[in-house]
Amino acid sequence: SQTIHQWPATLVQPVGSPLSLECTVEGTSNPNLYWYRQAAGRGLQLLFYSVGIGQISSEVPQNLSASRPQDRQFILSSKKLLLSDSGFYLCAWSLSTDTQYFGPGTRLTVL
Amino acid sequence: SQKIEQNSEALNIQEGKTATLTCNYTNYSPAYLQWYRQDPGRGPVFLLLIRENEKEKRKERLKVTFDTTLKQSLFHITASQPADSATYLCAPGAGSYQLTFGKGTKLSVIP
């Protein structure tokens, strides 16, 4: 069966510091991968998605970036965090364009 | 622009009753609509997908309807239990990688 991992589970970072969140999927090949952010009281916002290694599509202009160095690895990064980057970050995978399967999430607090 | 509205931010219901959640969409022609469940501090979990040519779909105590004329989906939980308390998200889709989620309805089932 397929599983998705995200780490860390929680993170507290100062403004201006770098960020690296990692997501890995097991039990499937060539998945579509997604990064979402869920801010308090707001819905899920799609940040990036990837349909293959090295292929990244950005949905929202921001100071975040994503990379997919391996088939089942998706990384979310920032060079300098802003207060507004605080939120719940979710990675998801799918094999088609419909059902997505989400990871446990990373709670990021920027102080 | 595309818009998704879920009937209310919060819904309280007595245990044993049927909970009905509404998802309305505008400026959309979805080929299918999905419902997800999200518990606090967790990622969403896929529940059901209903396609545009299906009027109704059932899974155990869950029932989903899809009316493309009204641009609406109804999500029912029969014989509700306290364990059903969670936030429920709808997500209309049309074959694109960019899946847009509603903000969700927080359901509380009171014993």
C-alpha cells in the first residue's frame, strides 16, 4: 500500500531564516505531487504541483520554491521566511487528476 | 472566477440524526466532485467521488448527490456519531491538476 511522509511535524522559525520541508511517497511510481498551505481560517491553497522529476508548476507567486529531485520526493523551500508564511503545509500525491492523498502535514510558525 | 461555497462554517447536530452538508459552485463545469474529511491537525482524507453522470453515490452511512443543473452537491451522514465530528471539504474537479477545495464545514455531533 502507498504511504506518504512529511517532516518535520512542527517547526518554529525566525523571520528571515531559510526553510526546507520534505515529502516522500512510498509504494507507487511516478506520482503527481502537490504542496498546499492551509492558513488559519482559510481553505487549502495549492502552491506547487509536479507531474515528474524536475517538473514544477507554481500556482501562487511568493518567496517559496519547490523541487523534485527524485520520483517520490518533493521539497518545499524558502531562502527567507516571512511572517505570512506561517501555516499548515500539506503534501499530497495522486496517480490521476482526481483523488489526492494527503500527508500528515507540517505546522510552521514564523516568529 | 471559480467559486466554491460550503453552506456554513459550522454545523451542530444531535447524535443519531442525519447531517446534511452543502457545496455550491459557480463559474465551474466540473466533471466530478469529491468530498474529503479533515480532522484537526491532520491532512484531508478522501471519502467519496461522484461523477457528473451520477446522481447519487453511497458508502456505508455516507451519501452524496450531484446536481449539475443546480450546481450543487449534498453530502449526507446518516445515524451520525460523535466520531463523525470533523471538517468536511468539497472539491469540484474537471481533469486538471489544480484541484480547488472549499473552505469546509465543521461538523460537531453532540452526544
